[in-house]
Amino acid sequence: MAEKNIDAEINKIANQIRILHEEAYREYLGPVEILCANPDASENEVGLILDYLLEFCGNDKVLYLYKKVCRAFYTKYPECIARYIMWYREEYENEKLSGEFAAIASKN
């Protein structure tokens, strides 16, 4: 009996997380579109939106937004974007990083 209650609670929490991720996607979609359309966006603006998105990158739709921002600003702010790619990988992929991204990000 207690096992069914635990399973029900876990399912309830998982559903709440899914709902939260969907809400995050809807909330950030507009700001991401505006930011990516603005060639004069500052590095702080880019970093701020990536900070917000990083928390929800377990959701494929939010991950798409995260990647969109990274692709839009990689040539303008390569060190910043490299750091965010590393942070994403540390959080979601748990891979050891080496090579270009680690070298660029370690400059700061």
C-alpha cells in the first residue's frame, strides 16, 4: 500500500515538473525570438537568458531555445557561449570536456 502511495507521489511530482518545463518554454519563446533578432544584444543579455534557460534544458523544447541562442551569438561572444555549452554539458551530459570549448572558456 505504501509503495503505491510513493509511486503516485513520484508520478505527481514528475507531472508537475513536465508542466513547469512547458510553462518555461512558453514564457521564454518570445524573449528568445526577440533576443536572437537583435544583432545589438549585449553579452549580459545573452548570458542572462541562457542562465534562465539552462535550468530547464531537460525539456527538448527549452533545449531548442538554448541552442538557438548559442548559435545566434557564438561568433559575437564565443567565450561566453563556450562557457554556457560547457555548463550545459556538465549539468545534462556529465561528460569530461576537452578541446576547443574548454580552451576558449578557460581564458576568463
